[in-house]
Amino acid sequence: MPVLTAGNTVYTHPVAKVMISIPDKLLERLDLRAKEAGESRSGFLQHLVEREVEASERRRREELNRLWDEVRIEVPADKPELLDVVQLIREDRESH
């Protein structure tokens, strides 16, 4: 159940409070941007972090997919023995 605080900030449980240090000039810019967006400082920071984390996760997934595409091999349905991963690794290691 959401909890309404004195500053009209709604928290849903669990919520952690975090203390961080930010240079004064950056904090002024942050507060200005939050005000322009119609958000509290905390809400604005939360959205920034969510976007950054999601972007980072998306980049990681894309990189893993790219790497997977590099090593993916086509295995004919009638030759499943070709998918002996240990053997493929040994052969690759020995080829270098």
C-alpha cells in the first residue's frame, strides 16, 4: 500500500532512502530539470536511473546476441552429434 509523506511524495514498500553527494552546481541543474519536468528531485533521479539501467541492460543483451550470432552454428537435424560443445571448444582451442 502506498504511503503518503508530508511532502506529498508517494512511496510504495519497499523503498530505500539513499544519501548521495552532488556538487552544488550540478544539484542546481538537477533541480531545474526536475522542476521543468514537473517532478520531485527524487522522482527525477529515479527516472534517470531507470532509463540508464534499462539502456545498459539493453546494450548488454544486444552485445550478447551479437556474440551469440558470431558463434552460432547450424546443426542439421539428422546430425545432432555435431553439437558436441566440448568437442567444438577443443577444436577451436587447438586451431589457434
